[in-house]
Amino acid sequence: MDAVRLMKELRVNYEQEADFLPNGKGLNLIVSAQQSADQITAKCRNVKVEDLWSLTSFFGYSTQTFVLAVSLLDRFLAMTRVQPRYLSCVSLSCLHMAARVTEEECNLTPTDELIRIGQCRFTVSDLCRMEKIVTEKLRFKSKAVTALTFLQLYHQITLTHATYRNETLSLEKLEAQLKACLCQISFSKAKPSVLALALLRQGMESIRSEDMLEIAFHIQRHLKIPDAELQQWSQRVARCLLDYASPKCSKPNHRKLQWIVSRRTAQNLHSHRSVPELPTIPEDCWDESESDDSCEDPMSSGEESLSSSLGSDAEGPFFPLHLRRQKHRQYLNA
């Protein structure tokens, strides 16, 4: 019964995926665009997607949130001429919209903190207005069919039909590989069902499972995916993952998150090398004048890429180990 239900769900999503594809002509314009002050280029888009990956890791958001945010971003950029100066606002709006759909309310990051950690110059009102524009343009409600939708279904179908359960096909590794592919705009041109199947086959070939490859073949025949189309994207996925795992891969500069402190705090840091002895706090009163520090914003307001400070997966000693990019590199190299 589970197998029948999964195949029906797969068919329904396959029939709906065309409604959530970015406009092909719009994507081609971005890919062919030259660096200018009034046009989004493929490089600009890719950098912002890496920023979204960093932010989703930093806030503990799921892969579903990241993939949905990228889907919203690509579809909006492909249908609307956006100036580069508004790209940060658009991308962060897409992330906020995706998080509201996929994350528990208690886990949502407050809008002002999202803007602050994202090191953006716009206001909460600006973000809310941009979210309204994106929602209206895309007619977005709550659901979107993405490559992750198919990847999760393919994985469940594979586990349901696999004969040898000792062969491990890690969904977590496949999701990490999907995120690496989505950082390149070229993969936005692929149908989600085809991209997910190409990733699935890549994973099956890496563990040399003939049994699972046979299941992937039946999925391909069930969805009537042409051999040439699947082979084309399988080759591109293999090249992408190979390049991404290589130390020669051009990745964002992994500088640590830079904290901008007030002048008063900076002077104290320079003048006191050792930990000062703190005075005893009176129990009967609280002197607010002594506790106030400068109200300067502790975060940088620069518009440079977040990935140059957080890293593509929030690297650096400021963050827990499980948020560092090394985890994803292990999945990709496994």
C-alpha cells in the first residue's frame, strides 16, 4: 500500500512541476548578462544563493527551507527585471517567506535579526513590502514542487523496493549534493524531477548498487523521462560535484563574521588585556546609567557577500561544529 501511495504521489507532483519552473527566457537573460549596475548576472545570483545556504545553516533551518527559497528567488528573477541593489532584499524576502511555510513558528528568526545577521541595509518595512511584491508576482500560497520534493519521494520508493537493506543510500548526503548544485544557476533550467533522479543515480552508482539502479530505471520509465535528458543532467551533476569537492574549486572567502562594536567597547578591549574585577552589584538598586552602552548597531551594515564572512555553511569558531561546511564536504566526498 505504501508503494502504491508513493507512486501516486510521485505522479501528482510530476504533473504539477511545470507550474513551478522559472521562465526559461528570463534565466537565459541572467546567464548571458554582463556585469553592470542595472542588471543581475549569473555570478550575482549564485553568490546570493550561497548566502542563503549560509543563513539557513546559521539559523538551523531545514533543507526544505533553503530549496524553497531558491525556487522563489529564481522564479522571481526570471520574470522580473531586478536591479542589483535590490537583490539582497529579494533574496532575504524569499528566505523569510520559505521559513514561514516550512519551519515551526517557535523556530522562526525575528525579521529584524534576519536583516541584521544578513548584513543588509534595508528596513523591516522594506522587507515586508518586497515579500508582498514577490507573493503577488508568483501568486505564492504555501506549496511548491521542487527537486527536493522528488528526491525525498525517490528515496522513499527506493527503500520500499530495495532487496538489500544493508546498502545505505543517505538522504542527508543527497540533500547536501542538491544544495551544492542549486548554487549554480544552470541547474535551475533542469526539471526538478530530472535533477533529483540524476542525483539519485549518482548516489546509487557511488555505492555500486545494481538493485537500486534497477529501481531508478523503473522510476524513469514510470515518469517517461527521456534517456538523453537524464544522461545530460547526470553528466552535469557529476561535474558539479567533482568540482565542488576539489580543493581548487573557487569558493567564497571564508572570513569570520565581523562584529562592529561601539567606540567605548573598543577602547575597553584595547586598554584591558586581562579580565577586570567586576564590582559587586547592589541588591537594592540598579543604576541604569552605568549599564548603558552605545546603541550603535553591533553588526556590519555592508552589502558585501555574506558568504565571504560566514562561509557557505557558517564556518568559523563562532558557530557550533555541526554548522560548519566541513560536514557538507564529508557528505559530498563520501
